[in-house]
Amino acid sequence: MTSTRPGPDWLADAVLYQIYPQTFADSGGDGIGDFAGITEHLDHLSWLGVDTVWLNPCFASPFRDAGYDITDYFAPAPRYGSTDDLVALVEAARRKGIRILFDLVAGHTSDRHPWFLAAADDPADHRYIWSDRRLDGFVASPGSRPGFYRPNFFDCQPALNFGYARPSSDEPWRQPVDADGPRANRAALRDVMSHWLGLGVAGFRVDMAYSLVKDDPDRIETGKLWSGLRDWLDRTHPQAALFAEWGDPAAAVSAGFHADFFLHFGGADHGLPLRSLWNNNGGTVEEFWHQDACYFEADGRGTPQFFLDAWRSAAQLTEGSGHIVLPTANHDFSRLAAGPRTAAELPAAFAFLLTWPTLPAVYYGDEIGMRYVPGLPDTEGSVLGPRYNRAGSRTPMQWTPGPTAGFSTAAPERLYLPVDPDPRRPDVLTQRADPTSLLHTVRRLIALRRSHPGLGASGGVEVRCAGYPLVYTRSGRYLVVVNPRREPGVVLFGESVRALDVQGVRVVDGELRADGFGYGVFELV
């Protein structure tokens, strides 16, 4: 299934930035972010060095799952603005060299979508998956149609019917992938994508991309579906890109995606490679997760080996055909600044993110060290478990000091979510004025990556030491040292180097000496 055709040239050195539109910038004063607010802050992204922005879903929705329950794929949610406002954002971003990616919710709709309302009253409609008897996980029909429907995530998100990999005439809800309902849904996906690509969007991040075809061992039929869409995309929109929410880059790229993320779930290790880097159990925690201390942990009890092994395997399987994305966090997972992790620990994490051969993705606010805020109310379906409240990673962007952090002119009690109550919380304005801040560090590292392509996604890597510190070379020309623990680390090293961006690392008497939480990027000479 693998497409060996190259993706668009711009993707090879992209720096991604994810925006949760509800809480990025509110221009209208109603307490909820909007398109105009994002447009007003494009200069921040341009100054930072970002060139690709992924927006969480911004389509019409009742917002029982924060917009991942869509009622109209062709209309933006009114609370964010009009189609004209959205197109103005896309055009303004393009003029600044920034591409906009939409979040495409391909596997389900809202139970208030006109398609579902019609299907709930029409037994001949097979756009969704219906059974005449209650099966495990199925939900009773809300309409005159008898029977039960299959949800894809929450009950309010009925699964679109893309067929079953193993159909059965004895179980008529298990339709083949080429039945009328699945064919109609594949055509609808193309229509939605074509519409927004025609208005200037650069591509899509596809929600739950792995979930479309049901009972699909090894995702073979799901892969065929996406490979067919990739064929169509390459013919009609060759400069567009498809990113998967799969959590298994080798599988997603094989299925036709240009790129996939390491995530907190997915793959044979159920997201352990990413969690073994960042997850300190101080934010979103699934009860079934069992892992030792993460590598980026002040006590130095972790190891990067889980990540290194997973990355190496994925890189071999995707080489020449797709990309691996490494995020700081996302709307479903803890921020870097979670639990006991302090601001002093963040520069080393960004040094790793921006010098490792993956595409980096910065979650909004992580560039200033916004923290995961515990104890928030369940907001638009944010709570998934006793210790898993996604709202903590979705609080308003902190632009300035003040009661609403420059996010909105609305009263604090009217905000979509409360601003971080910590009086020491970081903000863009303060850090912009401080050349030693995390914001300036991230900006410098992005600029360094761009000015030295050997530090980018395509250059080779050789790990010299997989402990504390982590030491590796890039493209045979650059040396990177990262020490995530508070105690210093020493590695024997006898080569000559020239410092490019260094905080707390030096070469002395044949040794690399890394201070606690230090990092260094050098050129070998």
C-alpha cells in the first residue's frame, strides 16, 4: 500500500504549531477564541518561526466533544466566525508563509448531523452502522428506525459506515467496503477535502484515521481506503498533505499518509515511546498505563531507549515515503509543563525536539511553558477517566499579564476555561522582552534548525550516549547534548567543536560536561 511518491517539498522541513481555537485568542469578547483572534496573532507565529498551523475542528457542532462532533463539514461554527473570516485567516497566514491544516473528523459525525437524523428515520439508509439487535457498545436508535447504531467514540458520535473488512450475510450490519453506504462516505470525504483545499487550506490532520473500516485486522482495508484517497489527492491537489492521528507512523505512512505523530496511544507499545519521553503522570493519566519514570525527569531515573528503538524502527519503514511527527503535547495529552516538571527543565526538551530527525510540533503555549492546570471542570467532554481531564491542556493562551492573560476582554468568569491561576504563570509579552526566556530559546532553536538543514528531519543521526546526558550527532556534522536531569553528566569526548546554541554544556579536557537541565548544539570542526 505504501506510496513512494514524494510529498510536497514544503513538508520536508515543516515546523508545526497546533492551535485549539476555543482558547487561543478571543477578538469578540465573548470568552471563546475565534478566527479573527488567530489572525491577529499570526505575527507571533511568524516571529517564532512556525510555518504550518493545525487547527482543531472548527466546523459547526453542538460541542459535546469540543467540536469533534460535526453537524456540517462545509460550515464553520458560528462562535468562531464566518466562512469569510476563515478564508481571511488562511489568506493572511499564506502571506506570512504559514500554511493552515484543518482537522478532518472522518470516522463519525454528531448525532445531530442531518445525515444521521435522516438515517435514524430510514431503515434503507446505510451511511451509518445499524443493527437490529443490541450489540456490545451499540446505542438505541433515537428515531423511528428500529434497532441500534454503532458509535465511534462517545455515544453522540455515530460511526460513519466505511464497511467491515470481514462482512457477513448473517450479520447484515457488517457490510462490505464496496457497499453503497461506504462508497457514499468515501465520496463525501473527497467532497469535503476538495471544498476546503479549494479555499486555500494546505491539508488535513485526520482524526482517528485508523478507525474507519471495522473489524479490520492489521488495518489492511483501512489502509486501502486511505491509499485510494492519497491517489486522488496526488492527482488533484499535489501540494496538499495528509497527517494521520494513528500513533503508528509506519502503519499510517504505509496506508498513504504523508506523516503521522508519535502519540500517547497507538502502535504495538500503546504510545509508550512518546510517554517514555514526556509523561511524568502529572497531567492526563490512563489507569491502564504502566511505565517507569520518563526520560525527561529531574531525578534522572528514565531512559531514552524506548523512544530511540521505536523511532529507529519507524524511520526505517518510512524512509523516503513519509514523515514522523514528534509533538510537545496536544489537546488530549499533558503539556510538557505538567506535575513536578519545572520551567528550568523545558529548554532541554525543546533542544531535543528541534534537533531530532522528526517533524517538530509545538502545542500552543508550550513555547512559553504554559502548564497543565489540574482540577478543572468537565468542559465539552474533556473528562475521559478519573485522572484524565483534557481541559488541563486546553486553558487560554497567556499573551500578557492580567486577569484574563490577554486572551479575551470578557470577564474571567465568562471564559471558555479559566486562565491558569498561578500568579507566576508565564506570558508572551514578558518573555518576548527577556532574551533569556524559554520563548527566545525556542525561537533560536527553530532558526538554528532552518539555517542548518543537517539538523532537520532528513539528516542522519548517530547516538553516542543514551544516558544522562543524551549525546548524538546529526548528519555527521553536528553534535547535540541534552541533559534532562538536575544532576550534571559527563561523557568522554575528544573532538573539536564550535558552539551554535549552548546552555550549560562545555567541552573541557577531553570531556563533555553537561550541567543539570543543560543542552548544547555544536558544529564539529
